[in-house]
Amino acid sequence: MTDQSKYHHGNLKEALVQAGLDILHQQGLAALTLRACAVGAGVSHTAPKNHFGTLAGLMSAIAARGYQRLTETMQTGLSPDASRADRRQAAMGGYVDFARQNPGLFELMFSPQRTNSDDPDLLHHAGRCFAVLCDVSEGLIWDKSDAPDAALRAQIMHWSMVHGFAQLSASGRLDKGEMKNLEIFDVFPQFQYRD
């Protein structure tokens, strides 16, 4: 298939996003440029500008794909009737696994200066991802349960702890000594739920 037929069949945009994902996986965030994505997709170096305008536009599309995949990873293996505790286990474990397997993409997803903060697709997929964290924070029994904003506090607690662990893990900071054998729930407190 020629570049021209890819373009006319609407595949060029997807090819550029995939090229960006490949670069992040193989070389890291520092190597992600419009030109590198164009080379990876097998098109001219001006082609990405036609679809994304700027590097931030392309990075926003790649980050949106990252949030989509993260959401899926956080829900892997769950049955439709999974308890909130099981959903929490899958969400926290999936979050860390995703960061470990995709460190460059994970870094991009949490680099707001590199993306367009008002990109609708990025906002949509980031929102769906955060909704998983909101779900597993609902009805948590802990020492902040009676606060008027208990749900918000539980969301921030979950996100802070899992994101911190994931970032330390993805960057290799936990690959030393006895730390390398620890998983998220070896350090994360266990809580009960009201429902």
C-alpha cells in the first residue's frame, strides 16, 4: 500500500500515532518528534502537520491512546459482577503494570506541557481513566470516611499512592535490593467498603 492510498483511506493519522507509540516504547520520550513519527509511518516529514498541526497535537493524540489503554489495563480480568474490592485490586495493579510496561508513554501522559490541555479526545480518555479511580474510591471505610468530601479525599489518596508507586517502579527506582520484590499491595493499605 502506498503512502497516498494510506492517506486516502484515512489510515495516516493512525499510522502516525502508532509510529509515536513505537518510538516511545523503543527510544523514550526524548526521541518523539514530528519528523521521527513521519519516518516511522513512512511518509514525508510535513505529513504530521496536516493531521496534527504541531508536535503537541500529535502528542495529545498519543497520550489519549495511552489513557485508553491504561483504562483497559485497569479493568483487565474483571467479571461484570466484580466487587468494588476486586475492581480496586485490578485498577491499582493494572495502573502499575501499565507504567512498568510503557514508561515513555506513561511519562508523556503526565506531561501537560507537552500536550494540548483542551484536546477533547485526550480529556475524554483521561476522564474515563479517572472514573475508574473514582469508582474504587467510593464507599471506602477509613479514617476520613466521615469528612464532607470523603469521596474526593479517597480519590486523591488512591491516585497519589498508586501513581507514586507506578512512577517509582517505571523509572527503576524500586529495582534495588529488597525493594525489587515489592508489589503495590505489599505497601498499599487494605480498606473495607460500605457496600
